[in-house]
Amino acid sequence: MKKRRNWIKVVFILALLMVALLIDLPGKGLHFQFKPLKIDFKAPDFSIKQGLDLQGGTSITYQADLSKTESSKQADAMNSLRKVIENRINSFGVKEPVIQTTKVGSENRLVVELPGISNVQEAMDLIGKTAQLEFETLGPTGELQKTGLSGKDLKQAAQVNDPNTNQPQISLQFTSEGQKKFEQITGQNIGKQLYIVLDGKPISAPSINEKISGNAVISGKFTLKEAKNLAIQLNAGALPVPIKVIEQRTIGATLGQEAIKKSIFAGIIGVVLVMLFMALYYRLPGIMADIALVMYTLFVLAIFKVLGITVTLAGVAAFILSIGMAVDANVLIFERMKEEMQHGKSLISAAEAGFKRAWTSIRDSNLASIITASILFLFGSGIIRGFAVVLIIGVLVSMFTAVNVTRTLLRLVIKRKLFSKGWMYLGGNKEGER
């Protein structure tokens, strides 16, 4: 029964390894076709997301004007400001932006980091612009007059294409109250024009041919990008407080690429030295641990890609740190095994007892690391939270590889007697070979 269970674990680990390799391999994903059965499978293209310090981008610092906001409501106003800008940036398509509020002296500031953004001015216009939507009609003397229907009655805006001309336009879905207003306005103004006014400027003036119950469409000479940006602004709403740019820094990609090269080089050196030490000092168990360490690296990278973790320099440091913690777990296990062998136990008995006795120490030390990283994540911001996330993932995967992968591999080679006892010896006392 135990033998069967061990082989099930081997198959499971190999399956995980194959999945990790498919995800980690560079390229645009696996593409498999089998025409007789009309099978056309294309795996997703996973890639590691890089933070601002690695791929370059822009950092913009805004100062918020809270002079007209009550002191008791200023914190809520800043949180609301952060959420509105976060919605706009996410809609704009910037991957993994960092948006955080801060206070310098008496100034309330908002720091926005945009990794990989190409058009900085366009992003700044989108972030800082307040979209005020009004629906107006012509008065008796030809002037525009408000109807009472505004952006506050808007539920959702989306970019669509005109089914007849294929021109970009914006569909508007009103709230239940907004629908009532819109129906009343169109019913009272049949044959007239309804002016759609954005930030005081008419952008479209469709004719009202009949009473309309439901939603509306903004049509005009929009480009696709203009229509999308307008929908984003309408959905995001107005900024709760005025803001102005006080600092803008552009970080070049060259700096990021250099940092990546140095980090990868340092990581490779560290991993190679650790693997050599494990193999030379612990012999066969060390080699098994090295194999588990390679699998650990592949598993973690695959998790980063699948979950879309944004890797920064701090994250790279956390990853390298977690590699050391993975090896540390194996060291604890092997030292326990050595103690058991010095007391005359057989190889398989020493291995089982070593893993069992080391587990509590591994569990408690890693649990302490996870709790510490969780505190950093909850109370930190920006790169600190990124460091914490990478560390938590690394610790969890290291526990799996140290306790399951290394243990399964050792069981396999011991039971099949692939090596002599000399290869299994764990240190300087010959008693362990009995």
C-alpha cells in the first residue's frame, strides 16, 4: 500500500513538473493541432509581469487640494480620490499600477506609478480630467438649458460600434431614476435636438424622433481611442477633490534591464554554490535536494506567471531569500537523518524518522515567516507588499518541495537500492553506515 502511495506521489510530482515547464517555457504558449478530430488547442501565453523598477515607466506625484474639505472628512476624501484614479488607470489598461496616498508636512499627496506606460501625457490627462456629463436642450432664445439629467444618473458607459456605419460610439445605461428622466425629456422634446454636453462642451446633438424608454447612445466623429477614453471617464466619475502634478519622473527601461541582468547573475551564482555544497556535503540526499530545488524554482516561476504576480527588485530579493529557506528545510531534515543513522537505524528508517522529527521545526519556522510577511503585506505598500507576496509564495512552495519532493525521491532511490550505503552516508561518523 505504501509502495503504491509513493508511486502516486511520483506521478503527481511529475505531472506538476510538466505543467510548470509548459508555463515557464519562453514563447507564445503551446499550440497543438489534430485535424482528424478537429482539435486546435492553444495554451495561454504566460509572462512574468515586471514592476516599474525593472521594465521602466513613469511615477507621477499629485498634490490634493483639501482646503474646502472638512478636516474630519479629509481621510475619506483621499481614499475616494485614490479609488477613482485607480478605476481610471485600470480601465486605461496599465498593468499593476501602484497608487498610494501619503502626507508630507501639511500636504496631502497621491503617488501613481505606471509600469511600462508609453504615452505619459495621455495617461496624465485621463487621470486628472473630470468628466461632467449633462443633457441639455435649446431654450426659447437659442441658449442651452439643463434638463436635470446628468452623469449622476448614469449607471454604465461602454464603447460600442454603430451597427450601420461601424463608427465608434458610446452607449449609456441609466439608473432607474435616470431612465424616467430620459423618457420624460425625450417625450417633451420630439422633433428637437438633445445636446450631450461634456465638461461644458457639446459633443453630440442627436435629433429626438420619438419618446425613448431606456438607454441612450452618444454618437459623433470619435476615433476608437477617443470613444474608449470617454467611456472610461464617464464610468470613473468626477474627482472628489482638485489635484495638480508636482512631480513626474520617467524611469528608463535600460536601468531595469541592467538590474534584471545583475539580479539573475547573482541568483544563479547563489543557487549553484548552494547546490554544490548540498551535493558535496550530504552526497546523495544533497543531490535529491538539488533536484527538488530546481523543481521549486520552476514551480514558483509558474505560480508567478499564472497569478500575474508583478515582480520588482524587492520581489527578486524575496525569491532568492526563499531559495535559501527551501535549502534550510532540507538541512534540518538531513541533520535529523544523520542523528538517526548514528543510533544504528537503517537508511529507510532514518529517512522516515528524520522527516518526521524535522517537520515540526520546519512548520514552525516557516509559519513565523508567513506571519511576518503577512504583516508586511497588510501594513506595507508598494514594493514592500510585493516583497511580502513573493516571500509567502516562496515559503509555501518550499515546504512542499522539502517535505514531499525530496522525501519521495529519497524513498524511491532507497527502496530500489540504486546506490550503496556509502552514497547515503550523511556526515563524519562511520557508525551511520551500519
